[in-house]
Amino acid sequence: MAIASTSTKSLAWGERFKLRLSTIIWFLLGVGFLLGLPVLLDVHVLLLVAVVVLALLLAFPAAWLVRRVFAGQRRQSRLWSYIKAFLALVFAITVLIAAPLYYLAFRTDLTPLTVPQAVLSNGKKTVVFQGMMHIGSEGFYKTVVYDLEKALSDGYAIYYEGVRGDPAGDKWFSETLAGGGDLNSNYETFGDACGLQFQGPYFQLLAADIKARPERHIEADVSTADMMHEYQRLTETDPGFAAANAQPKPAPSDDGEADQMTQLFDWLAKATPGQRKILGLACRGWMTMMLGAKTAPSALDPVILDFRNEKLAERIETSADDKIFITYGAGHLPGLLDDLQKSDPAWEIKSLKWMRTIETPEDLEGQI
């Protein structure tokens, strides 16, 4: 009698555990569905319809499998087993679709993408290097412009990044480095798709000072012709560089990639606010993840980074200005410091702070 009582208690405990576990799983699936439902509706209501239809089809084999594996489920009606399988599949598929988007959104906030603002000095000259991204959040660019205005009031000369146009190298630059189009236009379009801003318009806030004191605003970058000549020189003198960049050029009629980009931009023009919001979340998360990851050096780095760093270091060394504020891509800082130290080992980083470049756009509301 005691043995039977113990067995009954053990069975009852097991059933209670299964019930509690089942309740927790259904609760989590339900919460996941409620969180994922706005994503489906923002993309398109037909996506929700597709999830329901898919769940209806998969519920038949799913219900059969559950009843086959779990004896307790066979005590329920087949209709109830099918309904539960259908609901579970709707919840699970919705979670699977929405989860990557939520991951990308949280990735943007949990591991923000940052750039350095470093103060370099050799005891004679002071260089403030402001790391830049060509597209980013509005708050980042406003902070940079504020720092530029303060630097101007403190007597700094401003060195700007931006490969200068040259008829001798523009075509080569467009085809080799800019993807066959205007680089700034590409940045603007990509930034708009991601809910971010292109840096160019924010520097227009300095237009009055540029006009009044042009000698304090210097285009410090090389020209497209300079880069083309360096590319040609390396191709002739460096077998490794030549081999790494010996890419077959597409045929003139091969415009499939351009057509795809055109289709994407056409879709963006017609996209609903909800679709643009979803795309922006995904794009910002993807940029944070990709740009924040360690990547292998590019085959074109000797031209895009090394050559430009050398020329920038030469300009700093020969400049009459002893206080210089530089706005350049963040990836140039290590190479620039190395080049400066080659001519003067006294160059070092005196201070360093980090600035966030990508944030979720604010959508503020109020009442009057």
C-alpha cells in the first residue's frame, strides 16, 4: 500500500511538472508572437497571411508527430491536437521571422559603433584627429560640427577628408573605387535607406566661416589622379599588389548589379513608413555588426589607406599651422600615427575619447 501511494505521488508530481513546463513554453511563445506581430504587419499584411497558411499546412504532420511521440496527447481529440499544433506553429514562425530584426536592433544599442577623437602631439604641433563615418546619426554630426566651431575659435586649421576630383582620374576612380557611380550620391541613398544621414550637409553649417577664412579650411586629401597614379605604380612595381587586384572587368553589357540597385531604390521610394522603419532597424544593426567586426585587409588598402595616410602626414609635417583639427575616416588613425612617428618618434596620443556614430532616430512628440 505504501509503494502504491509513493508511485501515485510521483506520477502526480510528474504531471504537474509537465503542466508547468507547458504553461511556461506557451507563455514564451505567446509573448514572442505579440512582439513579432508588429514586424509582420509593418512588412506587409500578406506576410501574416503567409505565416497562417504555412502553419495550417504544417499543423497536420506536426499534430500527428506529437500524438505519435507523447502517449498523453493521444488522450485528447485529434481536432484539439491540430489546433494546438497550428497555434504553436503560428507563434514559432512569427518568432523566427522577427528574432533576427530584434537581434540587430539590440546589437545597435548593446554594442554601439564608435569612432575615436584623439589628440596627437610631438611637443611642437597638436593634431586633433576626429574619426568620421560617411553616414551616421544626426547627433554625431552635430557634435562634430560643434567641436569644429570650437576648434576654429581656438585657432585651429581644419583639414578635411575628401578625395578631390581631377579630370585625369575621375573616370578611373568612379569605376575602380566608387562602384561605377557618384560616391556621395551612393552614400546619401544608402543613408536614407538606413534611417541615417550623409555627413556632407552638416559641414555646410560652416559655410560662412569657410567663405570668410578659406585659409583655415583645407582640403587635405589627395586627388583621384593621385590615387590612379599610385595604383598604376604599385601595379607595375609590386607583384603581390598586382596579383591581388587582377580582377576581371565585367562586360559592358553586364548591368545586372546596377539594375538590382535601381530596383531597390524604386522599392524604397514606394515603401510604406512601416517598411522603411523595418529596413532602417535591420540596416543600422547590420552596419554596427559589420563595421565593428575585425576584417581582413583589403587588396586596395595600399592605395585607399596607406598612400593617403603618407600624404596626410607629409602635409602635417610641412604645414606652418601648429594646431590642426582633422576630420578623416577612423581607419586612418593608426596608419597616420605610424607615418608621423617615422619622421618624428616624439609623436604620441595625448588623449582619446570615443563617440557613438549610429543610434536609433528619435521620434519625439508633445502637446502645445
